[in-house]
Amino acid sequence: MKHDWLQLTSHALMAVLTLGTLALLVYAFV
């Protein structure tokens, strides 16, 4: 059970990184 928060955190970080990258790409093209 103690690895659940770690997995959730890693998934959240991946989502933030993905959204950040997409936002940077959109900002660069606009």
C-alpha cells in the first residue's frame, strides 16, 4: 500500500510534464 502514493505522484509528474511540454509547443507556435 505504501507504493500507491509513489505511483500516483509519478503519474502526476508525468502528466504535468506532458501538459507543460504541450503548452510550450503551443506557446511557441502562437
